[in-house]
Amino acid sequence: MTELENLATALDGQLADVDAAYAAAYPGDTVARQPVHTVYVAADRYDAETVSRWGAEALGTLDAHISGSSDLAAVIGIEPEIADAVLPLVRAKLRNEPIEDLRIDFEDGFVQRGVTDRDRDEDEHCARAAAALAAAPGVTPFAGIRMKSFEASTRHRGLRTLDAFIAALTEKNSLPDGFIVTLPKVTAPEQVRAMITMCEYLDRTYSLPAPLGFEIQIETPQSICGPDGTAAVATMIRAAEGRCTALHYGTYDYSAACGIAAEYQAMDHPVADHAKATMQVAAAGTGVRLSDGSTNRLPVGPEDDIRAAWGLHARLVDRSLRRGFYQGWDLHPAQLPTRFAATFAFYRRSLPVAGARVAAYLDPGKSSGYLDEPATARALASFLLRGHACGAITDADISGHAGVGLGELIALRASGAVQ
């Protein structure tokens, strides 16, 4: 061996631990589908018909208040030619898949008024909701529950509901693929480690087919900045030992905890942007997904109020997408039309250029006006595949603009080149 080869071998040994630690901490982005939204439905209001009701109400509201594609363009601020393509896609989405990710809520949305035995009431709703979910398998691509937090006052109740819900689903052999638990109001990495202990118990007790995963809701300043000044959210991701699937921003709890007046609590407030930027850096390369929060300005009431709320919602959805947050929360059926319209417009607006750049990257004989490196090519492929997964982009769109099929696009996303 040459002296340089000996040096290279020595450096391999010197850096072996660092290489292994980096690979474990940053396995890369997952290629599994990510939903464009999560819909939270209070456990006491959820039943097997909830998804179809939401879709019908959303479609009815859209048809009652949008006269056509030019009207849609005016209300949500998109180009008329894009609205022409988007409106029929949105209608089809509301008929066929109105909710991508369903979260049955046993936390803030689950309000027990006039109940004398709160534990018995929650037990009953837990059993009924689990039975309803089992009765409608696959009605949404993703589903799960939001349990109560690991704060001392709610910890035991949260564990009891989670255990009972998993028990009821496994008894019926109907735990959905990719079933996810949302852990709210996390304030310390130790709570994440405690959730790992609970997940291990559930895996073992109910012989789950795959390790149970969970989302961490970023709703407290302590989850962004720890008492020592470090980014606590990064420590939480490491503490999750690969079980954390996503970080979800909680608009209103976080804003209130930072002292923001109710009128100004919003997804685009500077405190929200700071928290989400920290989340984004902490999650980069870890395979942990990001979700933005919600707007509580609902499209209800008089015509002008509905259209104003739609305009706000669409603008916020587009803003999140442009900042790399490909998922958000929806709180009401009437928010679904603008969730999908703004999302579909985002993908279709960039489709021609993204497709041309992919085509030029794969074929040096073509020109797109860009000189793209492998990392950017993978990002372009990921963009097109995200749009395809949610229904904004069709197979024909990909073939027509990029000149490749889905298989080639998947290969490009995975490796940077078609093999």
C-alpha cells in the first residue's frame, strides 16, 4: 500500500465512530407518502360516517359559494388558468378522499361539559371511537389519535386511553397501517423517553406488527429552547430513538405561551416562524416530517365572511408550502376546499418548470435554463412525486412535462440518477 492509502485507512478508523453516529442520527428523508393535512375530530363527535360527512359538507360549501374557476381564482388569489385545472381536481378529491390524515382527538378538542364521571365518559368514547375506526378501515390513508399530554395532571388518563384504544383495535385485528399517536404539549426530552417506554409496552403487550410511532406536538416554548439555551426539539428527536415520525406545530398554545394577544396569534406571526425554523433545522436529514399548524378563522356565516376566511386559509397554506412545510391542520369541513385548491395550485404552478428541469437533468441534450446538481434534482423529483401523491399532478402530467414515468422519477429521488 502507498503512504496515502495507509493514511486513508487510518482516517477510516479514526472517523468510524463519527461516521456511525452521523448515519444513525441522519438516516435521510423517508420516501413514504406524507399527507397534506391532518384533520382533528373530537372523540365525542367521531363516528364511522365522519369522513363522508366532511367530504359532502366541504363539496356542498364549495358549490354553494364558488360559481366557477374564475371565481375560485379571485377568492384565493391564484392564476385563472391554474384555477381551470384545479377546480375539477378539488371536486374529485372531496368526493373520493376528503381527509388524508384523521386524528381522533382526546385532548383539547375533547370537551367534557356536564359530565360527573369524566373517566367513565372518556372510557366510553374511547371504546366507541375505536369501534368506529375499526368499522371503516382504510377510509383515510392515515389515521390515529391524539392522547392527553404527559403533564402530571393528565398523564395517567392519557396512558389509559392510549392503551384502551390500541387494545380495542388489536382485538378486532384492525390496527391501521401507519397508525400514529400524537403526543401534545411536550416540554422536556424526558417526556419523549417516557413515551418510548409506553410504546415498548404496547408493542410487547399487543404484539403489534411494527413498532408504534408517534408525533411530537411543538406547542410550548420549552420544546424549542431548553433551560440551558439549546434547541430542545433536536434533543427530543434523538430521544425518540427512531419512533418520532413528525413534528407538528401548535399555533395557539405556542403563541399564547409566548404572550401573544389572541387577535395576533397566527401561523405567520414571527414567534411561529422562529419556532418552525428551529423545527426545520432540527429535523433536516432525520426522516422526521414537519407539519404547520392551523388557522381558527373558519369559513362559516355570511357569504363575505366565508370568502374572506377562504382567502386567508389559502394564503397561509401556500405560505407554508413555499417554506417547506408540506402538511398542516384543518379544523372544519369548509376548510377542505381551500386546503386542496391552494395545495394543488402550488404544485401545478411549478409543474412545467420542474418537469423541464428533470428532463434536462436526465438528458444533457435538453436545456431548461438551469444547471442543477444531484441534490436539487432529487428535490425536483420529490416535488413532483408529492404533487402526484395528493392528486394535484397526474401520470400524464409527469410524462408530458418531465418525459419520464413514475418509476424513473422514484429512482431519481432515491439516487439522483436513473439507473
